[in-house]
Amino acid sequence: MTDDHKLMTVGRRKEAVARVRLEKGSGNISVNGKELSDYFPRYSDQLRATEALRVLGVEEEYDLFANVRGGGIHGQADAIRLGVARSMVELNPDLRKKLRDAGLLTRDPRAKERKKYGQKRARKRFQFSKR
């Protein structure tokens, strides 16, 4: 990858969509213009978002800029995780097997089930009264 080349990929999870830009750098991570620890106060979400970099052992070699919208905090962290993994594969296709074995290239297909008519929510029914 050349110094002026920037790689852009997309990761999704539930309703969250993350646009991830990866550049050669010193390990700086920015999410929606904020520091990683400011955007994701929970440490587990910080670990989740940077999991692909840790699995490959390159946390200090790349700067990560993520623009994320929609969904909740956990879904956004997972969306960033998928985007980073896809970026790493585009940079070096040889890493695909390692990331695939770690389960980082699979888009989690689970989404919110739609509400059904005649019911309160997707599965919850209105109270039934026999008399």
C-alpha cells in the first residue's frame, strides 16, 4: 500500500453501518471524530472494534478512522470490526484464512424481527380474556 493510498470498506451489523478507512500509521483510532475510548466507554466494545487488528498483531501499524451510524453501541462496534477485517483482506489477501478462522469475516445476519398484525410486537400477543 502506498503512503497516499487510503482504503475504505463497509461493515454492517443489525442496523449499524460503519465506513472504515485504514491508513499506515501509528495506531491512532478515531470513531466519528472522537477517540475510541470516548466513543466506546465500555472496554469490551473497544476490544470488539479492534479485534481484527489484534488477531493479526498490527495494532500499532495502522491508523483507523471509522464513521458509524445507526443501531446501538454494540452493533456499531461489531460493524467496525467487520469493516476492519475486510480492509485487512483487501490490503493482503493472504490474511483471509487467518481472519476467517477467527470468525471475523462473517456478517452476522441476525436482525430485528418485524412486528406482526394483531400482535403487540413481533411475538408478544395482546392479553387473552376467555370471559
